[in-house]
Amino acid sequence: MVSAVLDSAAQLFAERGPAATSIRDIAERAGVNHGLVFRHFGAKDSLVAAVLNHLGAETAALDANDPLTANDPRWQRHWQVLARCILDGFDVGSLQDRFPIMERLLDQSRHHHPDDRAAAIAVANVAALELGWRLFGSFLRGATGLADVPDSELRPRIDREAVRMLRGQ
């Protein structure tokens, strides 16, 4: 039941954000009673925290030898939920216990930078790049004349820029 609720909540949060998703919506998608969801998770903040930590655990469970790629659907969903939660005013930094995406990016980036602070700044810049394109992609495309550029051309360029930043180039 818990896994079904967390997966359903993550899907709905990615689609419309937690503010526009009711406990009843989540329960319906998970196929459980909404009272059970409320009794188990409590208020919306607690459910959002549980979803963020669930996604964090899912990301942490990815093979450590397998580098994160922007097209991994689990990573995409995690970024989307993070973005929606932030836009809806949830304090993701205090609700989520671990940040495995950031930890993995830091691990991948450290040996390319002179110190941990430089690596952390590079990772923060990559996160800003990723979240920026996810949140403002249609605006960025329209405002810069990229509306006709297909994702198959644009996404690799964004990914290359992220790699360049992580490698301190």
C-alpha cells in the first residue's frame, strides 16, 4: 500500500504539482481509501517529504557504476517532482532527508575540481541548468529562437554543457 501511494503521488506531483493534487486524487490513483493515506502520512507536507525521500531512495538504488543520464526516466521524474514542489512553495531542502542525485554528481565531479567547494558550485550550476530547462524550456525556446529545434538536437547540447561544467572545463 505504501509503495503504491508513493508511486501514485510521485506521478501526480510530476504531472500537476503537489498543490494541485489532493489526498483523494492520490488515493484514487493508488486504489486505496483516502482516509488510509491521511492516517498513514498525515498532512500534505509529510506526504511530500515521503515522496521526495522515496524518489531519493529510488535514485540512490541505481547502479553506482552506471552514470546518471538525463534521459533516465527515474531521474527525469525526480527532477520534475522537485521542480513542481519548489514552485508550489515546499521547502525541498528541509523536507528531503538525502539528496542522492546531488551526492552522485558531487562524487563524479570532485576529481575534476581543485576543491569540494568548486565541485559543489559546479553541481549547483548543473542542477540550475537542468531545473531551468525543465521549468522554463518553452520560454527559453521561444525567447531565443529555438522553438523549431527538436529535443533530439537540443537535449544532447544541454547534456554536453552539464558535463562540461561538472568537469570544470
